Amino acid sequence: MKQTVSSIKKYGQLKAEILVEGINYSDDFLVEFSKKNDLLEKRRAYGNSDEKMFPKEMKVPQEILLPEGIVVAVNQRNNAKWSLECVNDNFYVTNGEELIPIEFPQRPNFYDLKMMDGSNVSRVVTLYGNATLGVFSPGTCYFWAKGEECKFCSLQPTRKSQADHEMFIKPATAKEAIKIALESEGERVNHFLLNGGTISNYDLGFKRHIEVLEAVSELDIPSHVEKHLISMPPKDLSLFERLSKTGATIAMDLEIYDKNLFEEICPGKSKDYGRENFLGALKEAVKYLGRGNVYCGFVGGLEPVESLAEGMHRLGELGVVPAINIFHNDPGSQFANRQRPKLDEVKEIGYHMSVVYDKYNFKPFIKNTGRNSLDTEAYLKCFL
């Protein structure tokens, strides 16, 4: 189907609404969904966004594909206005008035393929957003041990009860798993994302991330597949030079731009690294990786739009691309009972993102696959 501006804007704004409201589904829906062995199930590598606690073995949806191929996370909420329905073997999202046809990503064949040690590739790789191969290692953040985790994060309780991923993934293991995945479904994949966990020695952790990227880069990766890293910045900023040789972009997530709210919501990052050092690392990374190849992640809905917009525009001037995930109040996080943002607020955030992206000719992080973010939709000017 040929994309039209009005259609893209309609479904981009619907995505914003679903991310704000959450989405629900009945037991009857899950019965029908579970029959579809070819559809992708939710996997929880680093967080749990569902209000209802499902058994780990229960198959529930991870993402939906709206018309125009727009990817949306299925963050289950009991009282959500939007719900998933199965009618005559077809799937829809509905608010009780409008019935919108949707699709689900296909379950990748490589999930069940074996590695040399006999384990499934799915122990190492997750398919994210229908077209991103995700590796999360180490599957930990040491701020939790200190009681200084970011207050919106549900990593530790999710890892204990829901995850089936390897905790520490060696470069050779990542390389083997990605090779199998690309050989299986390389035409489908557009991105490789290493989501790097955090240890107390920032430089050692950063070097380990680079080693994984270097190993994966030894593969014959199709030219259309982009490589990305999410990581805390190192203390030794010269490590960005080594990273640049892998051809990967990097996202370093400040999370909150407002100084006081950053200290309150992200105590570990604030105390151990510091806001000004974080901003300095972003600026320094641009020198090595180039404008538009360094991203800064924020959580939309946890600070006033005015301060977040100020941060987006300031970073844009530096050549740093803002990337915004919409806040969802995860069970197990300190903010489990915090109110979610209003739709108008989220649309205003999207507007400022669109302005910054257009002004500096930025492109979104993991384009077309960010299920909890509005980066791609802002890039497509859904909020202008």
C-alpha cells in the first residue's frame, strides 16, 4: 500500500495514543493468538511493561504493526481504552468505535536454531520492532545493587522472574548468533543493536561493548544493516575513537534533562557520572562519530515539556540526536504507580522532535523499529 502523508500522520498519532493509554486484550484473544505459532511472542530482556503478571511461558504479543508499517509496543493495561481483538481469524485494534486492522510480526525462524553449544539462538538474540536484532549484555545494571537505579526501570525484577536470556554474552557468542540470524532472515533485518548493561567500571564495560561490536563487524553484514550501541559513556572519552572504527552509532541516555529532576529520578547516573560529564561525553562523541551518529535518550513524560524541549534543541545544536521513549509505569519499578503522561503532552514532545530532526537533518535511532518511541513518527512529521 502506498504511503500517504495523511495516513502516516493518522497512524503515527494513533501510536502516540496507544503508548499513552496502554492496550488490553481478553483471555479469548490470547487463546486465538496462542494458536498462531508463526507470530512473535513477547520476550522481556530488560523490563516488563505489562500491568498484569503473566506466567513466563504464556504467549502474549510483543508488538503490533499498524497500517503503514508503524510499530507499536503492546504495553498491557487493564483499563486501557484500546484493546486487541480477533474477528474471523483477523486481528484488529479497537476503541469500541473504530476497528483498525493490524498485523503481528512473524516469529523468526532463527529463534529455534541451535548454536554450537546446543543452546537456542534466542538465548542471545531478540527480534525487536520487526527488523532489529537485539543483544543485551550484560543483562544487569549495578545501580540496582546500590539502590540507586533509575526510578522508572524494572530491569532487576524482570530479569529474576521473566527473562530467558543469557546474562553475559561473549563477543564470539554474539558473532555466532548474529551470523545464524542473518543467514536465516537477513533480508528482513535492518539493524543490529547492542544494548549494553552497566557495571561499576565504566571504561571496562565500554571496552567489552566495543569487543562485541568488533566481533559482529567481522561478519559479512549486508550493507543495509546498521549497527548501534546503547551504553553509559566511558570515563576515558578517547574510547570513542575505537568505537568509531566499528561503524556503529551510539545512544547514551541521560533520561531527564532538567537538572533537579535528573538527580531525583536517576540517582545512580547523577552521583556516579554526573549530568555535566554526561553532556560533555555526548559532545565529545560527536567529534569522533560525526553529527547525527550520536543519540541521547530521554523518557518523555517525566519532566515538563519545556525542559525536555530545551534539551532537545541544545543537543541538536551540538549534533546529538534526541531519542524519546514514552514513559510506561512498569510493575517492579519505583514508578509503578506513577501517572502516565497526557496525550497532548506527548504530541507536543513529538512536535519539538520533528522540528529538531527537520532543522538538523537527523534520522531516528533504529529507524522504523522503535516500538516505545516516537522517533520515527517525529521524523515522518506526524506531529507537525
